[in-house]
Amino acid sequence: MNITIITVGKLKEKYLKQGIEEYTKRLGTYANVTIVEVPDEKAPENMSEAEMLQVKEKEGERILSKTSTDTYVIALAITGKKWSSERLAKELDQLATYGKSKVAFVIGVL
């Protein structure tokens, strides 16, 4: 299975980078894992709703440019439903069974 993790913005904290490297290495036995960081859109602190929508659209376009039509996309959001490890494993197994070998997890601001 090919797993791509797409994030908005660049990770700067050394300890987080080290953790990601460790887990990517561990997952390497089971899947080809790629981390893709797309640049975040520069935006003023006090944005109007319309400006915020434009920022999200531009970031969304950058995210979509990193996927292909045969990629199954899973959006990760704070307000989303929580899955157990078992549930995630089952979902990934189902995707692989039905020919979806490319999966992208998208982490961004909603």
C-alpha cells in the first residue's frame, strides 16, 4: 500500500520531526509512506470570512495537486469522528482488498 500524508505548512519542531521519522520507519515494513508538506497561504491575522475562504481554497488546490484520481483521500479534522486503531486497520484492509492501493491522509486547517 502507498500512503501519503499531506500537511499544510512546514513542521519546525525537532522533536516532532524525530517522532515522524521513527514512525515512518516502523510503517515502512507494511507500506510505502511519503510525507508531503504544501506551503500554507500567507494571510493577515484579522481576516474577513471571504479572505479566509480564499486562503482555504488556495491551500485546498495545493493539497489536491499532490493527489491523483486513483488516490483514496481521508481528511483528518479535529471535529471529525474518532477511529480506533482496529477500525483504521480494518478500513485500510478493505481499501487494499478492493484495489485502492493509494491512500492519502490530509491534515490541514478547516
